[in-house]
Amino acid sequence: MNGQGRISHTLADIAAQLGGDVLGDGQTRISQVATLASAGEGEIAFLANRKYRNQLQTTQAAAVILAPDAAEGFSGPRIVTSNPYAYYARVATLLNPPATSTPGVHPSAVTGSAVPDSVFVGPHVCIGKDVSIGEGSIIHAGCVIGDGVTIGEGSVLYPNVTIYFGCRIGKRAVLHSGVVIGADGFGFAPDGKEWVKIPQIGAVVIGDDVEIGANTTIDRGALDDTTVGEGCKIDNLVMIGHNCNIGPYSVIAGCTGMAGSTTLGEHCILGGASMISGHLTLAPNTTISGASTVMRSIVEPGGVYASVFPLDSYEHWMRNASHIRRLSKLADRVSELEKLLKEKDIGD
């Protein structure tokens, strides 16, 4: 530990644990990560975006994480690795391990199931019947876990997470505050002027190593389960409808909405505020830009897609919008002109 009580490692120690090549003084001690612009004594910075390369000349960082093609741009101690951004993430985790909680069940918690001795259960938690909680899990204050739920080992539920009955959460899951797993999907059958509720009898199944951001909701399936594959990372305020299937290692940014029965292939990336219509399939490795609306399936893997016009001044936007409103009439006129030209060619 250093003088401020932080964990401290030498560059050599970091490379021994995480890989990478050390250039310069391997005994340089590192206690925290920082940006190139703000780093100082005992802090390690990183260069992942080439537009910040000039900051290598002015940074006060004790060391820098660099790609091989940038290794000579900094003369001080450095770690060279093929992916500086991912390496920085691992160093940050090494230097800032998650806080631990002493295992045990708070007296105010209501538990209808046995809780392993290695699990922490905070105040005012409610655990239903036939619940299985894996070793070393942490259940923070105010969480509600329904009957028949399974939570894998090493998972963390932050305050006020709700998991409805019968849902299954994998190992090492992280569910942030306000997450709701397994609420009813939006299913109603029209009958005249009335809407008849369709019982949602599926569940939600979440794979290992999934992280779900604050106030995100994932609905249970109407018949089959809603599934989230292993390694997925889901941001805050995301809504995933019933019967969706999210492929492994997909990433979904905040405020995205996904209607029911949508399937994402492996390693899809959805930008913030994306809107995905229901009953669609997105091929593996598809990227959707932020604020895009997806109204059709995407069958070719690896594509990058966007919709919605770029930001413009109000005056230009209104002018363009007026043209858009006339596109249908313009298309009809073009069709008529093509027809007339064709008839003229035949007449000649």
C-alpha cells in the first residue's frame, strides 16, 4: 500500500500479472490510473486514441500504456501491449478492487430459503422460497428475490434489484440498482374494445459474466424464456421485451428499447437510444449507431447501420422536412414521367 492507503504495484508486477512488455524502469510504482492530461506521481495513463498522441510530450504520468507503434513516443517507463484500452481496464481493476462485504444475513432480512454462509445479505432484503444463491454472492439492501430464483456464485445485486419468480441468473453477474428481471411482458389480445391479458409463463435466463445497468428492465417470456447470453454488457435504462434472445458478448448502450421476440446474434453492438422493432433478427457482429431505428431484419453479419438525419440547424431541418413530406408525390410524378418516356420510345 502507498501513503494514501491505495494498493501499489511496480510496473514489473503489473506486467507479470497482466502481460505486456515493460520498457524503462520496471520498479516504478503505480497506485492509480489517470488520463494523459491529468496524471501525476504514481499514476499510469494510456493512449488508445491517436488524436491524443501529442499529449505524450507533456504528460506528467509516472508511466504510460502504449501500443507498439506508439512505444517510442514516450521516453519514460511504459508498458507496450496490442490493446492499450483493454489493458488500462485491467490495470484499473487491479488497482481498484471491488469493496468486500462480510458474509452474513442482516437481522431485518426476510429469507424463505437457506443462504450459504459465504453470502452477504443486506438490510430489508426479501428472499422467497426455493431460491438458490451461489457462494460468495452479495445481495445489497432492499433487493427482492422471488420464489424459485437461481443466482450463480460470485454475483452482486446492488440495492433495490427485483428478480421475479423462476428467473435464473448466471455466475459473476452484476445487477445495478433498480434493475427489474422477469416482469410481465407486454402481451394483450384485442377483443372488441377490450384488451385481454396474455399470461406471461416464460422466465428470464441470464448467462455468466453479464452486467446490467441501473433501472434496466428485462421482461419474462410469454411462452419461451427471454435469454441474455454470457458476457453481455447492458447499460442503464434499457428495456428488453418478452421472448428476446440476446447473443453472447453483445453490448447494449443506454436508453435502448427492444420490442418482443427480437434476436441478436453474438457480439452485436447497439448504440444509445437505439429502437429495435419486434420479431426481427440481427446477424452476429452487427453494429447499430446511436439513436437509430431498426425496422427490418439484418441477415449479413458484420455490418454497421445507422438511421435518422444528422443534427442540423432548425431552419435547414424544417426545409428538409418539407421536402420529405413531398417525396411520395414526387415519386408518383417520376413514375408517370418514366411511363410517358417509355411510351414515346415505343411510338418512335
